[in-house]
Amino acid sequence: MQNLGVLYMRMGRTEDAQSMIEKSVAIFSETLGPDHPYVALGLNNLGALAFARQDFDTADEFLLESMHITDKYYGEETPEMINALVNRGTLRDARGDKVTAEALFCKALTLQKKVLKPRHPDIADVLSKLGLLQQEQGRMDDAEANYRESLSILKETFGPNHPEVADQLSNLASILADRGDDAESEKMQREALRIRREKLPSGHRDISSSLGMLASLLIRREEYKEAEALMRECLEIRREQIPNHWLYGSAMTKLAMALAGQGKFEEAESEALRGWQTVDAMAYAPALYKQDALLVLVTLYDEWGKTKIADQWREKLDEIKSAAAGDHTSAP
């Protein structure tokens, strides 16, 4: 029953998965006891389902209970406990609780170095998660060091043309872009895109990610024509894969930037407005994506000479920024 629930999760049949896993947890708890690892596994899966539907409170409850059972049954220095720490760290990161997330990732990393072989790819995964968290906090030196160590481990383990190597190249490229090293960032992002095109199925979402990041670099360098081509391909993938996600709306706004840079203002306006509407319709979309979509509209109308319309969108942007700045509450 548990395995069937997991299969339903992979198939996207979340309601069936929820029902099956809940039943399995109840049966295991009754027959094997509430502190059995099968119960912990079921709770972990229920946490994953809750996480996927953005119910972070419920997900946290499930993952915390699963972690306690795992610790009690297996002990701390075990792969099972490491996995539980990483899962909960990922959740706390998603909730914006960066301090707790970093502590969980660091604890998992310490245990990994005791339990696993040196240079194990699971260590690379946690280094990557830690690097992303640090990058979001502006701790670029720490983030870059962790990304580079992760990349080194993955190249050693899988070779230079593996999709996980592409992931770290893309992460490093984003750090270098933030630091203004556009030339080296572009080189890494193009290499990541090459690997993903070769190794992943056509239309894979990681390909769209590389396309979008490379296009952003090119827009910044005013290479709008190639950026437009990349964003049209990215947009097509996201239209097929995630039509109801804020990343789809974000792709429209980037395409609008590439079009505006070429003076194609009417087409840019259409894409920018659709991008904003898509992002704004997502109640759980991060505030930063909404701000970016509004900023594109403001910039577009300013460059087009339509200052009154630009001012209207600028006022909306200021409202969103004020609301985001006033929300200082962190996840409990």
C-alpha cells in the first residue's frame, strides 16, 4: 500500500497517493507500533505531498515527527537520519527560515562526512543546497566555495557531462553573474545548456532553466535578438510543463524585456501584461517575482515614452514592495 502510494505520487495522482499513504501509516502504526521506521517513511511521504501543495505547516509536522522516529529507531549517525535532516532543512528553507535550514543542512553535512565515503555524491547534494541558501543571503564567498566543491565531487563521480554537473555549473554561473563576471558566467551557462540538451529529454524543465538564465545574461549585455530566441524556446517548454506556475509568467516578462530592447514595444507590452497577470494570479508566488514583473512593465512604458502608464505601474510596484518589507514574520 505504501509503495502504491509512492507510485501514485510519481504519477501525479496526489489524492490517491494521500489516501493510500495515510492508510498504510495507520496500519503500520497499529501493527508494528507508532515508532517503527515504516511509519516514519509514510510520514515523510505525507510531508512531501503537503510540501508539494504548499501546505508548509502540515509538511513540517509530518517531517518533524518522521525525524524523531528515525532518530529513535536508527540513531543519529545513519543515512536515514541524514535524509530526514535534509528533507526538513529543505522545507524550512522554502518557508524562509534560513537559520534553521542552514543548521539542519550543516548537521546533515557533518554526519555525512562521518557515515559516507569521502567525496560521496550525497555530500555534493547537501553542499549545493547549502550554497543556494547562502547565495540567497548574499554570502557569495561561502556559496561559491560550496558550489565549487560540489561540482568537483560530481565531476569525479559522474564525469564532466552529467546532468548533475550541469546543475552545479548553472549554480556557479548565477554566482558569477551576481558578481558581474558575465563572460565567465555565460561560458558556464552555455556549457550547462549543452549538457542538458545532450543528456535530458527534449522539453525538460532544466533545459528551460538554462535557457532563461542565459537569456537574462544576454539581456543584461543588450544582446536582445539571441535572448529573444532563447526565451521563446523557454516559454514553449514552460507552457507545456507548468502553465499554472509563476515561472511561466516570469518567462513572459523576460521575453518582453528582450522584445523591448529591440524596440518591439507593442509585442513586449502584450507579453509583459500576460506575465504580470500570470504571476499575480498565483497566491503563493514569491513577492520577488511579482516585483520583477511589475518592474518590467514600468521600464517598458518608460522606454516607450508612456510615462503616465509607467507611473501607474510604479505605484503598484511600490505597494508590493511596501507589503513585502512589512512582512517580517518568519515561520515558527
